[in-house]
Amino acid sequence: MKWSLGTYYPQLELDEQKLALWKERHVLNQPECKGCNIAFLCSGNCPVQAGRTTGSILGAYCGNVKRDLDSHLELLNDSFTALS
């Protein structure tokens, strides 16, 4: 199983090598994210999609994050404007 980190039956056994990949996945370890102005909001986004598109969960997958963030901020701005 590709995304499994171990087994839980008959007892819990973690695959330390696979677990280490997930522990290493941090926005500061992703070169593509270092210059991004919203890196700490999305944290490199979805590791599964990164694995599918870059071949590694350590890769970055931006998807529509910036577009979606802009949309959400516009909605918030409209809400605040309506309240004032």
C-alpha cells in the first residue's frame, strides 16, 4: 500500500523510512516554497498531489491555492465592507 506508514494489526508497526519522509515534509525543506509569499499558509499544500505530480511527497503542489486565497480574501473584504 503506497501511502501506508505501517500496520496496526495484529500490532502497531511503523515503517520508520516512510514515516521519516512525512516528518521531513515542511515548507522550509521545499525549495519551491522558499520564495513564496504564502508558503506558511499552505505549507506546500497536498503531499498526495505532490507525490502524484512530482514523484515525491517532498515536492510542492500549489494547485489553485493562490487563486482560492484571493477569492476568500475578496469574500472577507465584502463581508467586512457590508458590516461597516
